[in-house]
Amino acid sequence: MPQKDPCQKQACEIQKCLQANNYMESKCQAVIQELRKCCARYPKGRSLVCSGFENEEEEKLTLKPTAK
């Protein structure tokens, strides 16, 4: 039996918040931050719902700043 995702509760809270606020992310920053905190507590790959944040962090690290 697979283990329960440790950050599933926070992911569900984000969905509830987004639905309640017409999908305006700006109104759900507090619950999004809670998910980020949860994701930071677990090793990479432990939480499926954190994979989007993990990918986002990798992209930030690999993107090189461009000179203007």
C-alpha cells in the first residue's frame, strides 16, 4: 500500500482556496506558502504534490541571467 502524501492536505487547501476565490492566486498566497513550507520539510521526490515546486526550483537554478 503506497504511503500517504505528506503534503496532500495543503494541496487540497490550495484547491479549496482557489475555487472559493475565482482562481485568483493572489488571494491564496498564505495557503500556497504553507504548501511550500511542507515541501521544504521532506526530501525531493517524497511528495508527489511538491513535484511542481521542485521543478520550479530546478528551473530557477539552471536559468542563466541574461545581460541586457
